[in-house]
Amino acid sequence: MHPAFEHVGRGEAIRAALAADPAFTLVEPDTWGIEPIAAVHDPGLIRFLGSVWSEYQQQHPGTREVMPDVFLRPDLRTGMGPTVEPASIEARLGWWSYEVTTPITEGTFDAALGAVDTALGATRLVLDGERAAYGLCRPPGHHAGTSLYGGYCFLNNAAVAAQHVVATTGVRVTILDVDYHHGNGTQQIFYERDDVQYVSLHADPVRAYPFITGFAEETGTGRGLGTTTNITLPPAADDTVLLAALDRAVEQVAAFAPELLIISLGLDTSIDDPIADLAVTADGFERCGAMIAELSLPTVVLQEGGYAVASLGENVRRWLLGLDRS
Amino acid sequence: MHPAFEHVGRGEAIRAALAADPAFTLVEPDTWGIEPIAAVHDPGLIRFLGSVWSEYQQQHPGTREVMPDVFLRPDLRTGMGPTVEPASIEARLGWWSYEVTTPITEGTFDAALGAVDTALGATRLVLDGERAAYGLCRPPGHHAGTSLYGGYCFLNNAAVAAQHVVATTGVRVTILDVDYHHGNGTQQIFYERDDVQYVSLHADPVRAYPFITGFAEETGTGRGLGTTTNITLPPAADDTVLLAALDRAVEQVAAFAPELLIISLGLDTSIDDPIADLAVTADGFERCGAMIAELSLPTVVLQEGGYAVASLGENVRRWLLGLDRS
């Protein structure tokens, strides 16, 4: 057991770095409510996340972090598949999640709602004419699926933003995910869709969380066949290797021809990151931003992972300057 | 995090209590090998359990307890169900298990094989003419399914014994499970079968592990419809309540008319148990044994749970004396 790598100090470090640079204008998010979230997530998951803390406290007073122990596997009973949400809080934890790195604490649901508000606020700025806007979302979102939370993620900020764009404007959207980890949630949400493309660069799931998804052979299904792209990175990938992979990703984006781009920005590809094994520098991050700017698309950048708190703010700042300067 | 309640001291306490009583004759188990296990469990699970410790040590040297973090859920990717065993050790842990209370340590596989040998040795004694034999199995087995380990269980001792009886003699067998926890593994293994009955008394899964299975409405499927019986117990159930439930269970057994009985004996229904909420006494355990003896069936008793080490040996002894005296 160790303290969670995803903590409030990350958001504070990023905010401080951007606030100190006059190139950035800080805007507070407003409140969007449940409706845009319910367009992406199972209403049962939203209800569960809204009540699990107080329900668990009633049954197990004093618990500070709520975690699942037992998971709903279809092979627990011959012929048994997921049917309806079970009764007990313990079974429901294992019904709505798939892993054990994501404790629920007292403020989790409010924070998750705030992260979605931040994503939607940044999206509105871009829809209203800004060339780019960055949402300092915390907790992150890309591991949260339609009906599953996990990987420090509860609600999928980028997916809610993309769905909001599609629903309100009808334009095609690409989510380009550059976090160290595969965004299994975002992939699942849009896996059958042809109006939202998902392109992800990430560490090969043979060695990296989430281990189960993110392989190159996963390319979408049904109408969505071909709209999912997974590009995996070897250990110790540096600026050169990352930029070469990003170049391939950008080609995929250009081929889809979206009218709006959402970036799931993880800085855990950094050489400093305590839980990853890549070697990207601040210069490399700035060049990534610049390469994406060449797509000349209205761009919403949403914060995902990145756990090297000492360099996190500067790495975000440099990435965004790259996007802005080109 | 706390030390596991399932530890070697349990077996030592039971052995000491039985060795001190001249009513019991202790016999060492012999070795049966993989074949009877492979008649019940997925060969992939057996291979995995045999290699996971050394594989994990190679990748993460110094780990003392190997645990899954991420579980294979069919809803991780739209249209994705279990297909083939994944590549990484992390994904394979979550492929072969369903929960996080069951660390794998250096001696786990050898211990699991030893527990099966113990179960098969006790079974042979009964097939050879003993009216009853008790197998001091550790680790327990009833949570292990065809392709899943968990709940301190790796290989399903009772299921392997039952399958061995069916395969070698053709007689009908009942597994009567009186552990505090539902034996989800045993239920799953025989859920579609009509030659092995599974009857379980256990704490209502609304409040107790495994939370997901063990409800009264689970009665088998296909040819097995009606051969699974789940009887749930309320909190604080005492000798009277337990014996009334056991009486119902015994009626079910008699109706199935097996020729051999296997008891999954958990003593975690004890008033002393540190992880359960029932109130059965040593007298109650003796009366349970006596009630089962009235079925007049050759009986193999296999150890499952029970975590109150101070009274565990005496409770097993009294239960077995009840079975022997009537």
C-alpha cells in the first residue's frame, strides 16, 4: 500500500505554473449538471458514484478510502453474465469497477463533477471561437467507461466533452490521447462509433496499466471499425521516439478529418515520472504541442495523468506553449 | 491491509486437537498428481498457479505476496468478452482471479496440491470402506471455480474429490457446504450437472463474502436445474437457527439420494470467529455432525474455513465426534 499518486498537489502545481506565465488567462469553470454526463455514462454509475461514500460510511463508519474487493466476473456462475446491479455495497463496488487502484474518498464525486465542468468549460471556449483552451481536470477521466470507473478516473471528462460537441454541433471530433496509459474508457465509449475518432499513444499494455486493452489490433467494431487507433511505445522512449509515434497519430487524425480536436494530455511520459518508464523532456513536450498545432484544428486540451509533481506544471506549460506558438 | 486470516496456525491447531484424542487415527496423504485436478479445473489455471510465483519474481523481485490489481471485465471494451489468456503477468492475475483477498506466496501451489492430495486420500479411505474420513485441507477450496481462484482458495478440494468419486464409481455425490461463506466455486463447477448435488448453508450474500453468488434463487441450470440449493443464514444465527437450516439442507440431500456425501466443513459459523457474525457453539457443532450422521451415508469431511484459531481444533473435533457417535 502507498499513498495515491493522483492527488491535489498535481492540480496545484499545474495551476501555479500557468498562473505565473502571462501567456495564459485563467478562467473558473461554471456548473453544467448531470445531463451531459448522462449522455455518456450509465445513469446507474452516476447514481452509484453520488451515493457510495455515504452508503459505505453508514455500514462501515470511519472508512477513509472505499475500495472494491470482489469483482463481477461472468464466469463466477456457469451461465451467469451481468444482469442487474446487485444489492450490497460490496457487490456494487465490484459491479461498477474493474480494479483496485482507485479509492473513493469523501470528496470524490464532487471532484469528478468539477473535472467534467472544467472540461465542458474549456470546450465551450473553443466552440465560442478560441483556437485552443486547456481544462485542468482532476481527477482524470480516460480510464472511465460507460459503466466502469477505475485508474483514478470516475467520469470521462474527454468523452463527455466530445459527446457534447457532437450533440450540439454535429461536427466530427477526434480524441487524441497522449497519456502514458491506454485510455480504455474512452476507447470503449466510442468503440462502435464513427463520429468520434479515438487515437492513443501509450506504453505497450504488455508491460503497462491497464494491461488488458490498448493493443494495436484493437481498431473499433461495427460502424466504428477503423476509428480507433492504438500506437504502443517501448520502454525508455525519448523525445525522438515519441515524436515519431505522434507523427503517425497525427496522420491518422488528418485522415479522419475532424473539425475539432480534444487532447487527453498525460505528462506521465516524462523522464521524471515516478510510475512510468519513458524519457520525454520538457523540450519534447513543447515539440508535441507544436506538431499537433500543425493540424490547424480548434483544440481542447484536457488534463489526464502525470505524477512527477516537481516538473508537471512546467511540462504542461511547455506543451501548451508549443501548441500556441506554431 | 491486515495479515491473512487463513494461515498455517489453523491447520496446526486442528491437527493438535485431533492428535490428542485417541478417537482419531492420523494418516498422512499420498501424492495424486495433476490428473484428478485437471478433471475439474481449466488446464490454464493449473499452469498459471504452477508458474505465477516464479514469473512474478523475475519481473518484480522481492515481492512477497502476489495480488491482482486489474480484472478482466467483459465491458472493458464494447464487444469484448474473455477470449484467450492475455500476455502479461498482471493481466493474467486478473484473468484467473475475481478478487483481492488471496495473495499468492512462494509455497502456494505446493500447498494447494497438498490440500487436494489430502482430500483425495480421505476420499479413498471412504471408498475403501471407512464410514467417514476427515481431510485437513489447507488452503481451503470451495471458492475456486473451473477457471478462477479467490477467497483463499486455489484448487477446489471438494470438487476434485467429488469428480473423482463420480468418475471412478459412477455413484451420485452430494457436496454439503456448511462454511459461513457461499462456495461459489463448487456451485459453478457443478451448476449444469445432475450427478453432483451442491447444497450450501451460509451467511446471506447481501452482507457476506462472496457477495455476488449464493442467493436462494440460484438453483442450477440445464440438466443441473434443481441440484443446487442455497440456504442463507441471518446475522447472529445460533445453534438452534443453524440446526433448523441444516435440517432443511439434509432434507434436500435425502431427496437427491446420493450414495456418498462430501462435507465442506467451515467452522467460521462459530461464535468466536473473527470475520463472521454467527453464534454457533461447540455443542452446536457436535449436533450438526450428529444430524448429518442420520443420513447414514459414507461421508468425506473436508476442511474449508474457520478462523478462530483458539477454538478451531476443538470445534472440528466436536463436529467429527458428533458424526461418529450417532
